[in-house]
Amino acid sequence: MAFSTQRAFLNVPYRNEEPPLPDGKRSDCQLKSYESCTDVRAWSLDPAITSKFLIDVARKSRFQRKLPRPSGDYQLTRAYLQHLSTEELVDYVMSIMLELKQIKSKVQRIELERNDLGEQLMSVQQMAEACEQEKEELILVQQRSALFDPDQMDQEMIDLRDMILALKEKADKYDCLEKENKCMKKKLEEFCGEKSKPKSSFDEGACGDSVPMTCEKMKAELQLYKQHYEQLKVEKRALMEQVQLLKLRDCKYWEMKNRLTEEESKRGCLQNKIDDLLCER
């Protein structure tokens, strides 16, 4: 069906005139909408109801029923909302509430992740401080151990052991000589007797230190060398323990450094996730 929007749509000619072709445009007539047939207001006898129906038809004919939802920062515009029906407006408000709820949940999740990142950051900082402290201790131990040469210490120990063995051998020789001297004196006394002692006895003090004094002296020196040898052994053992401790600290330092690198990479990944979530928001 179609209805005319103009009164003079057809020009009726006189008898002596040729009928002109109709000059009406296609927009002069509109197809009757389906709502005007189904809406009871169109057939109502109340003028107010009929006028309200005509106003709705005019608005819907002027503006599209399904307006595209605007995007950007200005979504709730007056020009958009004033042409929405009640159901469309309710749907739009409900969709906005759903989006707000999703955004709120995202914000809460981001806050939780941020708190977790803060705790992880504090733990990483504590680990970094511990690593720095151990690094300083390691540097001090390295500086101390730089003065210690294990090869030189071993060579000194070998030289000292050789010297102690040589002194011990000399002391044994002096002991043998002392025993022989005592035996010779005893035999000489038995042979000569008390009355037949030589007038000019041998003065051991005039010729320098006697054999017993020299032996005691050598024994004292040997004891000193032994004490020095034991002291060097103790120092060597302490230095070897320091070297082992240095190696353990070095291994622990590199382990902590690797863990710190892994934590920094995890922190970077989490920071990227937070940035992505903030961009989506």
C-alpha cells in the first residue's frame, strides 16, 4: 500500500489539452510501515493517542531505529540517548554496568598482582642486598688470599722439613759421639786408675763449647724448628680452610646472582602483564 503526501499529485487536463506526464518524485509516496498496521494506536479514536503514534512514526522515519553505538570517550551523548527506546536504553545501561563490573574485577586483580609484585620486589631487594654484602666479603677474602701463594708455602714447608731432617741427623751424630766419648773416658779411667791420672787434664771449656752443650744447643734449635714447623702447618690448614670457604662463597654468590637474574626477568614479565591490563582498561 502507498499513500500520497501531496494533494496535487496528478494534474487532470482539460478536453482540449493533452494529458501531461506525471512529474511526481519517488519520495512523494512511502510504503506503509508494518507497525502502523499492528499498533492499535493507529486506529484509536483518542486524538492524543493517535498524535503520539504519529510522533513516534515521524521520529522513527527521520532517525534509524538501530542507531550505531558511538565509540570513544563520548559515548553517552544527548543526540544518541534521546532517540533510544526504553528497552534499548535499559539494555545499554545494563551493558555499561556489566563493563564496569568487569573493569572493577580487572582493577582488583591488578591490585592483587601489584601487591604480589611489591612483595616479590622487596624479597628481590633483600636478596640483592645480601648478594652485595657477600660480594664485599668475597672481595675482602680474595684480597687476603691474593697474598697467600700455596705453591710458595708448600716449597717453604719442604725446605723446612729438609732442614729439620738435617738437624736431626746432626743431633743423632752428636749423640753417638757423646756416647763414644763417655765410653772412651770410662775405659781410660779404668786403665789408668785414680793415681795415674795425667797431670795436664784436657780442659774442654778452653777449647770452646763441650760436646754435651753443643748437643743441647742443637736439640733446642731442633725443638724451635719443630715448633715453627707445627705453626706453619696450622697456618697452612687455616689458609686452606679460607680457600675452601672462598670457593663456597663464590659458588653461593653466582647462585644468588642467577636467582636474582631470574627474579628480575619474572618481574619484567609481570610488569609487562600489568601494562597490558592497564592498556586494556
